[in-house]
Amino acid sequence: MNNFEGLYQEGEHNARVMAIAVHPYISGTPFRSKYFEQVLDEISKHDDVAQWTGGQVADWYKSVT
């Protein structure tokens, strides 16, 4: 959450990207998956934060450059 909170503050006036790499061996284990879900739930509470795939980020970037 520290990374997200920092980027959220920095992104008040311009876009920021936070990539999350997910590997089932690490994040797919039961004792870790609940923390991953908690982080996603917290991020989802922000109406002004988009959750996009890599392709969606690329499409957006192409449209603004």
C-alpha cells in the first residue's frame, strides 16, 4: 500500500502507473492471497483510480501522444 499511496499523492495533477506483477506461486498461495485481495480492495475504493490491463494503458498512451 505504501507504493500506491505515494503514487496516488504524486498523481494528483498528472497520471501515474503502478504495475503489479502477479505470479501464482507467490500470490496464489492461500496465506498470501488474502493480502493481495485486501490491497486490491483498498485501491478499488478510489473512484479516481483506473484499473487497466497493459493493453489498455498502451492504447491510452497512444491516444495522448
